[in-house]
Amino acid sequence: MGSGRERNELEGLIGFFVKTVVLRSRVDGRQSFLEFLAGVRETVLDAFVHQHVPFERVVDELAPVRDTSRSPLFQAMVVLQNAPGQVSDLAGVEVSVLELPVTAANFDVTVQFQESGDVLVGALQYNTDLFDGETIQRMAGHLLVLLGGIAADPDAPVWGLPLLTEVERDRVLVVFRDTHRGGLGVTLPELFVVQVDARPAAGAVPV
């Protein structure tokens, strides 16, 4: 069955049946990634059991504090596009895919994955009122480093998985450390006292 088409009578209908399923996961850094993944899988399967409940009804039941600038239950979305991508053959009709322009972000951040053979292609969509391009590029770099660390050692504890790129790691371990060593060697209170002592005395104004 396609997404949102868990009932047989929906299989032949044309339309958008994809539903938003809200998930919550607790991250315990002591767990291995495989243990964390197993917990997420259980959460997802439990959520799919109730996927027939409309998202709007869930919002009404939970009655969160509403803010028109954001989604009521979540701000980050992950999407996996794994539906067949080939264009249907129609007799006597030439069919092609039309890519629609993206003019607005529905959520703070949306991470999209598309299966393409043995390759998983990813993209990030973000709210430009909250993030700039440099921040998103850095976030994408962290995601690639994290996925590489998971692939290399899926039994590693979550807290030990890498996030920093080589450039960032060198900056933290070398540049920042050298800057600290080359500091003034005084504390903030001592600098404050020096600054106060250097100020000229205030003149008296007769009244």
C-alpha cells in the first residue's frame, strides 16, 4: 500500500493521502546507536497503528498553546521519498515531471531523503527567518559526519558519535587552545579592577 492508503478501497484513488505522524524520542547518550534505533522503530510502529487519526484531531485533543508562526506539535520534519519515481505511460499522451518552485518553508527545518538506486540523496529546507545559509550548511556537514560515524561503528554509544568536521575539530583543539594559551593570564575581576583604576577622577560641580 502507498503512504496513507492502508485501506484496500483507497488503492485505486488519485490524490494526496500522505499523513503527518508526530513522533517523540528520548535520547539516552549511554545507549548504543542500534539500541536507540530499536526504540525509535518501536515508536514509529506504534504511531502507525494510529495513523488513521487526523492530525487536526490530535491538535484539538492536546489543545497546545497556539502560535501562528509555527506548527502546533513539532517544528522539524523528516521525509523519506521512496515511492516509485517513474512517469506512467499513457496511450497517446506525452507525460513529463514538472518541478514546482519552493517559495516558503512550512516548518523550521525539513530534512528530505530520496532513494535513488543504492544512493540516498538528501536536502534541507529551512525557514530563512530563523536560519541563514551558513548555519544550514554547517548543520548538513554535521549530519554527514554523524551518519559516517554511525556507519563506521553502529554499536558506539550515542554520546560518542562524531559531529564536528575536521576543520571544526582542528579549530576547537588547536586554534582555540592556542588562543587561550596566548591570553593575558589574568581573570575577569582583575581586568575590571585595572579598568576602574585607569578611569580619571570625576570633577566636582558646584550647585
